[in-house]
Amino acid sequence: MRQPPSADDLRILDPDGQFQARLIADRAAIERLAEAGPSAELARLVHGLAGAAGTFGHGAIGDAAIALDDAFVDGETGAVPALLDALQKALRQV
């Protein structure tokens, strides 16, 4: 099990606290893009979120984004709701 970053780590990684704003923007963009169907832009956004979320202490988002990123490789998009749900839960906790 991975350890979430400490408060000191987060102050270094995200000194302006902008990651929460990114989560809000990413959630809206993923929802909008998913409605239009699979796209390179949606895949790029999810891939970036998969790489960054765990670093900022959002393991559930990272796990959901990794699963969706993997699903995109297989041509599937059914995991989008799980990622949106994980984002929404994380935003309520911040």
C-alpha cells in the first residue's frame, strides 16, 4: 500500500494549492469529452491524471485513472463513470 504524501511534501509539490483547481477542471473536461465519445484529448487528459493524482495524495483517483487509461488501450471507455465518481469524492474531501 502506498503512503500518501505528508503535509510537508504537499507544500513542496503544490505550494499554491493548485492541484485541487486542476481536479475540478479535469473532472469537468472529462465529463464533457466523454459525452462526445473516445478521443485523443480525453485519453491524454486521463493519462496525465493517472500519473499525477497519486503524487498529490489522491490514490483513488490515480487508481481509477490508471484503470481507465488501461481500458482506453483496449478500446474500452466504460470506466469513465468510476473516474468521475472518484474525482467527485476527492473534491468533497478537500
